[in-house]
Amino acid sequence: MNAKTPHPAIGGNWASLLLPIAADDSIEFDKLGEEIGILIDAGVDGIYSNGTAGEFHNQTEEEFDRIQAMLAERSKASSTPFVIGACQPDPRIMLDRLRRAAVLDPRAIQVILPDWWPLTDAEAVDFLKRAAEAADGIALILYNPPHAKRVLAPKELSMLCAAVPELIGIKLADGDASWYAEARRHLSGISLFVPGHHLATGIKEGIAAGSFSNVACLSPRGAQAWTVSMRNELDAALDLERRICMFMDTHIVPFRQQFGYSNAALDKLLSCIGNWGPVGTRLRFPYRSIDTEEAVRLRHIARSELPDLFP
């Protein structure tokens, strides 16, 4: 592994790169380039590719390479930090993605634990060590979402970070007061990325470094301004968080809980409600998409209930 300087701290409001999908299931790369430009102009703290909302599980390797090359080229030209998601359920494909992503010199590379069969602690350490070798000096961020085959507790995550120093950050779901207490006990010094709509609470609890943010799906500029406000106006930011959560619980979460739509479908719905770019609500087959008419219906509600996010 190359000897490099210590990994810089990473945090703030990171916007997801969502895939514009055509009716024939192809990726509309012209619109993707336009989207990257909009996110750069919004001044977000960084852009990340190939999270759940980026449909990393549903791409060819040629498409993966083209997406990352476009993000890297445009981000570097504007000095915008970027993180590449090398996530893939198959460990061999993920390691290959890691090697190719490392060449593009992102701020970090995001991985998941291979999840056809849940890994034991020892297997997770073995995989992450191999991932660190493949990343060749680029820092790793572990994505451990609530739908992972193994959702790791703070103590288990601490063990992984101790065993693999290249693992500098974790994207995860937060929890109640006892979870935050456990996170403070075991994960001090690790950059934790909580759900976007809980970021102010994560800051208040002394845990969150930032978010790979669903709020940025709704409004990149608004999410950035909200994140900045947490430094000096935390009480106001917490009030906005309460209203964001109420909007999500009332208008967005039911699409998953009642109708079974995926989290990626919800994130694309948010982007279409925000109407800031050319993404649309369409997901790749076989995943079902939420009708665009729902986004149009919710636009005035979002602006009425969350005017702070739409300056």
C-alpha cells in the first residue's frame, strides 16, 4: 500500500448522485452531467456516487466506470470534494470497483459488507482489510444501513475500526438516547454520517460528522444552508429538523410502509418534489417508481411546510 499522509477529516452535507433513467432503462448521461453541475453550483460540502439512491446494485461495470469518471472529472475541475461508492453485494466485484475507484483519487471510497450471507466479525475484518489494500491509501467509509443483512451496533463497529485503521467513517442509521450514548462510548473519533433528516440531532448529541443526505435530495442548497446553520443556530436547526421529520413521516415514509417502494424510490421522489434538476422518479427495472404526479402534488406542500429549504 502506498504511504500517504493521514486521511483528512470528512464531514458536512453530502449530496447523492441520482441516476436519470430513460424509459428504455438506459442511464441518461447528458442529464447526469447536468445534475453534477447543479450540485456543484449549490455549494454542497461534497458529492457522493453509488449509494442506495445511486442504484449501485443495478449497473454494469462499464456504466459504473463511466459514472465515476464523469463525477471525478467535473468535481476536480471545480475543487468539489467527492466520494465514490464502490458498493456491490458481490465481494469480488466490489474489490474490483475499489481498485478502479482508487485511481480517480476521491476523498474516500464507500463500501458495504458483502451481503448475500451475513459476515461474521472475523469475516468482516478480513473483507475490510482486503478492501483497504484495494483502495491503495484512499480512506474507506462503511455503509451499514438498516436493511443490511447485519446491522452492526456501535461496539461492533468500533471493533472493525480498530482492526482496519483505513476505515475512517461510517454511514448508518441513528437511534434513541441509549444508542447515542453507546456511539459516544465506542465511536469517538470516527466520522459518523447519520440520516439527513436527523443531522441536527446528531450534531447536538456530539456524534454526527455529517450526512450523506436525503434532505439534499429534496433541496441541495437548502440542505447546505441548514447544515451551516447548525454551527451557530442549533436551536433553530433543530426546529427545522422537527418539521422535516414531520414532512417525511406524513408524506414520504408511507410510500415505503404502505406501498412497499424502495428507499431509492423515496429519494428520487424527494428530488422530483424539489424540482432542482433533471433526475425524475424513474428507477431501473425491476424496481417500481413513484408516479411523477405524486411529486407535483407534494411540491407546494413541501414549500409551505419547509420554506427554509427553498430559498
